[in-house]
Amino acid sequence: MRKLFHNISANQSLDAEAYTAATVGGHVIDTQGYADGMLVVVAGDITCTTGDTYRVKVMECDTSTGTFTDSGIYVDFTGATGTAAGQNAAAAKVARITELNVTRKRFLRVDLAMTAVTTAWEGSGIVLLGDSITGATNSD
């Protein structure tokens, strides 16, 4: 019997570090062989002005080295000051990535966009791939 561990592939695209500018994900993810996915973004400290937005978004492309376009899938972290400033810290947000290799392009990347003037965002972007077409992904 296959368990969750056998059915999920975890792929980091946006490395866990502090960012001070919009950033292109460092790793491209090949989704071939999977039918479903989930963007998981974990944020640490966020330093910005109220109303500033940090958007972590899924980009897609037909090739691993081509021009990536916005898939429309994203999660937002909004800036605040004072007592509300810590509300995003250690927060995890998720978004579903449906129909991999059907309506989605094969290669994915996670990028960080921001509207912040004073910028400091700590976090990482991971894509979980599931519903493997070829069988078990991991083994014990």
C-alpha cells in the first residue's frame, strides 16, 4: 500500500534566504509524469511598509531554458507596520497547481515579485508534485 511519502515529490525553486529585490527562482522544476501540484511558500521576517505586497508566483514554460510566463497562480504576503508587522512571520501559504502537463506547461519555476519600497522578505518557495502517472515517487 502506497502512503503519502510514496506519492509526493518535493521540489525547491525559490531558495530559503533573505531577498531585497524581485527574484527569479533558482531551480526549474520538471513536472513530467505528474498530474497535480501545490505551491508551498513559507515566509520568515518581513520588513516593509503597510500596503507593500510580496507575491510569490508560479511561472511556466515549454522548455527548461525558454521564456517563462506567469501562470496566474500565486500567494501574496502584505506588509504592515507596528503590532501587525509580525502577522506574516513564519506563515505558510499554499496554492493548487492543477492539470500538470494538460493545461499547464511542463516546466515550472517560483519567482518573487514585490511592490515594496523598503524591502526585506525572508522565505522559500517549494512545489509539491503528486498523483504520479508512473507509480511511486519515493521509496523507504
